[in-house]
Amino acid sequence: MCLAIPAKIIQMTDKEALVDFGGVQQTIRLDLLPEAKLDDFVIVHAGFAISLLKPEEAEETLRLLKEVNVLP
């Protein structure tokens, strides 16, 4: 089973971004979502941003993932 998890873009280069998954940071690729901007929330799957997400939806999903111990 694979999860697509929301993350906030905290740094960017042309095709890569450093994102925060509620305290866990990782570098991802932006090839599939070139319109993404700094501070956007994106859905990340297999190391790629695959869609934009509204901040309130991302924060609620991250809260729920923490509640069920998927994220620290």
C-alpha cells in the first residue's frame, strides 16, 4: 500500500523542493506540478508532488495522520 501525503513547500529550486510533512522534511521533485510555489501545500507520492491542496485540508490530514501514528 502506498500513501500520498500532504506537505508544505519550504524551499524550492527549479525542479525540486524541500517539503515539511508536519515535522518530517524531505526533498521531492516538482516535474509533475511546475505551477507549485513556496508555501503551497502539495500531495506527495513516491517523491513527486502530484497535486496542490488547500491549506486547511492539508493541516486536517496531517493532524489525522499524527493521531493514528503515521507521522511523529
